[in-house]
Amino acid sequence: MPKLTFEARGYELRGNESVLECLTRHGVTVPHSCKSGICQSCMMRSVRGAPPAEAQKGLKESQQADGYFLACSCVPQTDMEVTLDAPELFLVPAKVQSLVRLNNKIARLRLQAAQPIEYRPGQFVNVRRDDGLIRSYSLASVPQQDDYLELHVQRNAGGQMSSWIHDQLKEGDAVQVSTPRGECYYRPDALDHPLLLIGTGSGLAPLYGVIREALRSGHRDPVWLFHGSRARTGLYLVDELRALAETHENFRYMPCLSGEPDLDGYISARADAAALQQHPNLKSWRVYLCGHPDMVKLAKRNAFLAGAALRDIQSDAFVSAH
């Protein structure tokens, strides 16, 4: 098996084990969040041994040439010596403007950044606390309408950051936020295309931003949102979304419950199943999928089979990090 060297100490890699998994298993602290190669907070640099191409996806060409790679995606094929000498994330100080529980698992966190941050609704930012712990959260706010950054934080069992936000963070506290990233946002070229948005849990956050931005931009075609949970208590912003549907003729909100019997005003089905049943032909549609990774994977496949072009399917799988 390949050998990994970090800070002059050698580590034996297990079969198909990533650099992040190996170092974490040995008690080495490596900044990380999504563990899926998206947030880039686990970036490291190889000083000996070439990183596999998969570990450099999404990085700038200059970073790739300098040996930078994403530790969560790097399964070494040869001996490697690595360092945490990675480019610093551009971080902006921010203060908590408000923190409100939206249901028993999800809190709405609004942050006031110390300087303007340019972003598109639906992108995500990395939130960093004082001890260096970093996690990624999608933006539900719209820059032209909101003077804050809105995040929907779902409490995860054993989640260090989510538990801290829910239990300890309070108005006026300070954190840091990174420059926004991500491709799950509303694009002007979608103005004359119907939109289908499917989400579960806090996957509503980026979709809420996309919807509000589309309606603000004068989107002319239908906009359909299917948001799902097992029980009614897992949904949130129901009244706000229904009010939005009442004021915009082209917006339809479909709350879905997969674990409860028929309830007036709700669909008894999984959100993705209900969406594809009502819209079996998605040719020329723009599709947004956010939430549980299994739902996102299945819905992406089914949306493609229903006629949506892969380039028109934007997805954001929410991977729990502890």
C-alpha cells in the first residue's frame, strides 16, 4: 500500500482510503466540511508524489500545477508527502444578526458581514468559528432584497458545528464566512424556461434563494417547488411559501409528506416522486435538486430520463459532517 508522510511522520494507508480519512483516523486535524470535493476547505499540497487527477477537480490550473489537491478526494496511488501549506480561504468577519428556530431541527441564521459579499442566491459559503472548525451552508438570501446572509442550519446528530449553532451561538456573536462558491443558482438564460425545484430538509435553503431571485427577475414561465419530509414537523417556511404562491401566479408550492397519511394541503409522497409524476416530460426545463444525497442522485437520474438535459440540472447534495 502507498505510504503517506505528513510533518515528517509516516502513515500507512488502508485500502481505498483518502488522505483525509487516513490523517483523521490517526488524530491529525485537517480542516474539512463537505467531504465530497465541493467546499475545498480540505485543500492540501503534495511536496512529493503526484496527486490523482480526481483529487484536483475544481481547482485552478495554477493550483494543480503547484501540487494542491483536495484531501477528501485524494486516494493516493503512490507514496505521497503532503503539507497543510494550502492557500488561505478568503474570510470575512461576520456577526450574528438573528438566530430563529424554524422547526425542531432547522434554525435560520442571519449574518451581517463586515464588508459586502457578492454572491448569487443558491450558492454556499464556508462558516468558520474561532477554533478553526469549518462547515458549508447554502445561501437562502437574495442580495438585491436582503441586507444579510441567510443560512438554514439543520441539526445533525453529533454535528460539532450544527450543535454549536443551535445550542450556543447567539445574537452579536462573531464568525467568519468565505467567499461564495457553487453552481446551484438562478441564471438569466433560464428566464423563458419552466423551473422544477425539488428539495428535502434544509435543502430548501438554496431553492428558496433561487425562487425569490427568479420571481424578482420577472421569470415568465412556471416555477414549481416540491419540498419534502417524512412528517409535517420536518417542513418549514410553509406559510411564507404559500403566501409567495398567492402573490405570483406562475409559482406553485407543493409540500410533500412521505410518512404521514393524507393531509389537506399536502401531497402524500416523496418530493422527487411527486414532482416527476406531475411533470413526466422535462424537455427544456431547468431543474434544481437539493438535500439528501440519495434523493439528489435518484432525482437527477430520473429528471434526465424525463428529458432534462444534464447541463440544465443543477444539484447540491447535503452531506452531513460531524
